[in-house]
Amino acid sequence: MAKKYKFKKEGMDCVVFDYPTLNNVILLCVPSFKGGAFQFFLLRRKLRKIGVHVATMVFSFRWFSKKMFKEMTISKGKEELEFTIKKIRSFYPSKKIILFGQSSGASICISVDQKMIDGLILSSPTLNIEETLKSYFDFENIEKIAKQKYLHFWEPVNFPIKLLRMSIRSTAIEDAIKNFNSNMLAKKINAPILIFHGSNDKRSSSHTLNNFLESIKSIKQLVVLDGSSHNSLSFWFSNRLSEKIHLFLKTNFSI
């Protein structure tokens, strides 16, 4: 049975579903902005079967809330994730904490203070806000598009497959422009890192990913999944991911 924790302080109301085992590692799953803990349902079940201690996080704005789409920023996500890591560390002081971030959740994972964690796993990481926005919109200058109050677009959502109309407040874009530089953040990564990338990912290019990888000086591994698209790996490719994650944890953390 999962243990449910609510971590609150002013301006924050995070939820964590904890599935403890005797393993010496905690895999803390950080969702993208368009989803919550459900994103990791299949992957979490497969990892649990092989004994991995998994915890899944939900941000304050919750899954599918209007504020999550309109007002969530990488900076706020970073603040909430660091707050959550401290709480989990107080529960399990002897365990290593590995972050598993998906899409924008991966952006948040590489933004946190790297001294707080022991490893990183990224799935479909969003590494360049301008590149990602251009996959949705046609524009010449990102500063101009950020001046609009809201950006509206349709996004396919898996489980079940449907189109979801989403809105992003321009402050979220401005925050990413000002505070998120993946190549600079990569230089601060000192723990082992595993990255999953879909060969059909239209939101984050292989070129951007390779530049990010070149900036990382720690132990690193890239797994490219043929035929997979952005932000769908933990659901449609959960078997492959669980195998690679288990091997990564065994190799680097002796689980």
C-alpha cells in the first residue's frame, strides 16, 4: 500500500505517494506540467516488482488544474521539488535519492541544487523553451510571443488518447527564458545520469540533447527509443524503461 504525504508551507501544497521497500535507493518521480502521478502508473508497477523504492510527486497546482497549465513555472517547480526532497530525506536519511523527471519535470530536476540528490534519470527532457514552443507555434522571436498574455494550443494526451486544449501564461515562458539554460545547468551535474529520448520527439531535438550531453562531465548514458514520441515513454515503453533503470541503479548504486 502507498503512503500518502502532504507537504505544506506558505504557497506550497505538494503530495507524494510513497511505495517503500528495503532498497537503499528512492526513485522520486517528477511529472510534467500536464500530468500528475498517473504518468508513472505502469512504470512504477514494473519497478516495484523488482524491488525498487518508488515515490511519485504531485505539484501544488495538481493534475489538470487550470492554474497548472497557466501559471506553473520551472522556478516554482524547482522550489517545490527541493522542498519535497528535504522532507523525503528526513524520512529516509540513509537512502540515496534519484530523481526521475519527465518532459518539463526533467527540466525541473536538472534545475534543483545537485548537492541534494544522488542521481538523475530524465525522460523526454525539455531542454530549450524556444525550440519546444516552435514545435507548437510559428513565430520569429520568442520575446515577442512571450508578450502575449496567454498561449493556447492543442496537445495530445495519452491514457486515454485525446486532444487537450491547454493555455500557458506568458510569465511561465519569461521565467524559462530568464532562469533556465540547460547547457549551463548540465555543467553542475556531478551525479550519474540516464536519459531516455524518443526518435520521433518533435518537442526536443537530438541536436539540443547532444549539446546538453556534451556539457555533462559525470557518468552519463543515453537510450534512444525507436518510434517513440515526446512524453510518452514511461507509459508505452515502460518495460524497456524499467529494464534500463534497474540496470542503471545496479551499476551505479549497488541496489
